[in-house]
Amino acid sequence: MERVEPMNNLQPPHHGGRLQAAARQFKIPVNDWLDLSTGINPFSWQPPPIPQSVWQCLPDTYDGLEQAAHRFYGAPMMAIPGSQWAIQTLPAVIPSNRVWLPREAYEEHRFWWQYHQHDVRTYAALDAIEPAFRDVVVVVNPNNPTAEFESSATLLQMAHRLQAQDGHMIIDEAFMDCTPEQSVFHGNKTLPENLIVLRSLGKFFGLAGLRLGFLFGADSLQSQLKQKLGPWAVSHPAAYVGELALLDSHWQQQTRRTLQQASTELQGLLARHVPPTQIQATNLFCTLDLRSEMAVSLHRHCARQGILLRHFEHWHRIRVGLTTKTGRQRLEMALQCWNF
């Protein structure tokens, strides 16, 4: 466990999907790239035409959207303009003694807790944390980028320990929709008051541009957050499309099978070029745990072929998103001429 020193020159993290920058650096037109850097479903839900009235009118309520979310997630949810909004806002409203973050995880969590000047610590294993008064523990489940899962039993045990200390637990389940049976919501009708869960329509549904997410939390916390949100923070088109996507159970079931197959095939492809023990996977991305020089070499080699991977430089990991059969063939050809 480590304490993260406050940074006087705090810089926002980089993310995947930076095609414009890659196109400039490697002098390859944007349209010629295969972008595998984001972990977003390439077989995205296809919205129908949006009625003119949806574009023309402000949303009256979010009742239909939030009811659809309750049905899909199995818990009452508050609509928010993307789970990123909650990641930015929660550190401004939750008091803390210490904030515990995974040593490796989505870096926006670390950035915003540090931005709001909390005492940030990191952990390698959840069970190593001894909660103190008003501690906050953040878990990314499944973890991005390590692809590791924490069991619901482990998470709820920690949440109850924190509750006894007037602390909070935040679980970022942005990549959980492929495996709902592993969510903290699954099979748990009563959840502790100090538990906060974030979900996103960007990853599984492939609707990142919609900027729509959901938050589960106590009524008192939701009231604070709604004051921060103000009126109409979720656009009417986003609410309209999101409700339809959440209700499309046939597409959801079919897509879970499609993504599982695509992930299996991608793992097999990567295992022909990297030791299988260095591959971790979810049903939305695979992550390679490599030596520093090897990670740099692979990222640059693929970029020169017009294939953008996500390089986590500090952790020597490469994240590879799912793609179509044609995309896998292109990746296979690139890897066949990679020599390291």
C-alpha cells in the first residue's frame, strides 16, 4: 500500500481513441486506422431515427429512462451525463479521511480525488485495507486495464466494514454489462447505504458519444448530486436512445454471446504472438502484461501499420479492444511481421 504524494502540477490523464494525434505522429490518414484502443463494443446498438420532437423539446422527466435502467441493472438508478461526470463530482461532495484507489486502474479516479486534495492511497489487494474513520475505497470492477474481477461477497464485506467507520465504497462497473452475474447488484436485494455504483452506456452498448450513465447511491447523496447537475443535464436525445437500448433485451442477450466469441478469438490470436500467461481478458478487451521495451515495441509497430492500441506506459501494459473478423485479420498480419 502506498501513499500518493500531492502533485503541484497535476495533469489530466491520457485516454484511448486519440486518433487525430496518432494520425499526425505516424502520418497515416485518420480513416485508414483500425482503432483498438478504447474497449468500446465495435458491434454497437443501432438507434432508430430520433423524432423531431425529441430534438425540439427539453426532457420533461427521466422517469421512463430510470425505470428502464432499474429493470436492466436490477436496482434503482439516477441518470447522469456519463459515469465520468460522477467520477469528477463525487470527490467534491464526499468527505474523506483517506481515499483508497487500485494501484492500476482508470486514471480519472486518481486525478479527481487528487484535484480535490484528498489523501490518496493505493492498494494492490482489497483485503489488505484496514478501514479507518471516513475512509473511501474505490474499486473498478472489472478492472480497466488489468481485467481482474472482485467477487460481490468481497466487495460487500468491505462496504460493511466501511459503513461501520462512516466511510463509503465506490464501485465503477463501467465494463460490467457483459457479465451482469458478476455485478454487486446480482442476487443482492438489500445493499448498504454507503455503497455507490457507477454504470455506463458507453462500453457494452457502444454508445460512448451519447454521454449517458447511471449512479446507484443513497437518497441523500443523490439529492446532493442533483443540485450539482442542474436541470436537463442528460439531453433529450440521450434519454430517448438510452431508454430504448436498455429495454432491448433480445439485442443484449445476442450481443453478450457475440462479444464473448470475439474476445475468445482475440485471445487466441494474441496467444500466437505473446505468451498466454501475459494475457488477461474481459469480453470487451484484452490486456497484455509485457516488459517495458516489449510494450513500446508492440505499440509502435502496430501504429506504423495503422493499428492503434492503448499503451499504459507506467504499467507496461497494452490494451487491445475487440474488432470484427476483418479487423482481426489485419491485426494478425501486423503481428506476423513484428519481431522482438
